[in-house]
Amino acid sequence: MAIRITDDCINCEACEPACPNNAIYAPDEAWKMSDGTTIKDDKEREDGGFSDEFFYIATDKCTECIGFHEEPQCAAVCPVDCCVPDEDNVETDDELLVKKDKLHL
């Protein structure tokens, strides 16, 4: 499943550079599939986790760091433990690996 950032976020920005998929965005920043991936889609989006109050994770780009690290890096570096599993977006490890491969051809 994807990771989400709760409203306990203090906007410290620690998680953003830790994400290997560039799936974490600042408040009010629309996300793009092409940011940090090999996908050539520059359409700005405000779905998939958008927040105007705190950092958020674009669900379509989150792979829980499967294929990169042993654990989600956002959760590992978060000082307030607000990066948690997103129960609304459950995916198997195999599905996450396929997503990772699509993002990074």
C-alpha cells in the first residue's frame, strides 16, 4: 500500500529528499508524474493525495520504497511519525515492484 502523510505533519521537509520516486510534494504544489521518473507526463495534478496544508505523497508514484530500500524512507526520516500506511491504497509487493519499474525504465 502507499504511504500517506497525516495532518500531524510539521512541514519540516525531511521526507521530500528521501523519496526515491519524487512522490512527496510541498503544500499547494501540484504533482507531475514526470518529476524524478522516466515518464514523460508533465501534466500537473491535484489528485492522489494533494494537500494545501502539509506535505503530501502522490499515491500514483509511491512504491513504499520497494526495490530501493528495506523500509519507506519518508517514515524512517520523519521526526513526528506522520508517514503511515494508506489503508485506502493497498498494493502487494509485486504490484509495487511493477509500479517502480514503470516509473524508472
